[in-house]
Amino acid sequence: MNGRKAGALALTIVAWALRLCGIALAVIVVALSFSGVASRLGLVNLVIDISRAIPSVIAGYGLIATPMGGVFRLDFALMAVLFFLLDYLCLRVARSLRR
């Protein structure tokens, strides 16, 4: 296996990890939109940890009350979109390295 193929494989693995992080954040955003779901599923500590890990520029930005009694976390949604974008870019670079 040459260096280009090894780099492509590494980028593919990173892309999958980014995709899983994006999916997890998207699921958390949806779960938090409903009243009491975070406490029933035991997500409160996880949400606090994620809030601390998010860059301070967007942390806590865009907390919007939903009609279902929960809260829409725009900061989590923006991070999920960023993870999906980075996933796409990693896969594009990996595809170009394979050629």
C-alpha cells in the first residue's frame, strides 16, 4: 500500500467518525426539542459536556423554545452541519488521493 492510498484510508476513517458525530448531534438536537426527553434519557450531563466542548463563539447561541416544550439548540445544529461538511471534504480529498 503506497502513501497516497494510506492517506485516503485515513481520511475515510476520519470522515466516518465526523459523520457519526454529526448524526449524534442531530439526534440530540431533535431529542432536546421535546419536553423532558433529555432528563428521561439521562442526556443532561452529556448536553452540558457538549456545550462546554463547543467553541465559545457559538456556545449557547440560538436557544429557541419549541412548541413541544423543549428547546432547539442552534449551536448543536451548526456543529452537526460543520461535522457533515468536514465529512464531505475528507471524502472528496480521499477520492482525489486514490486517483
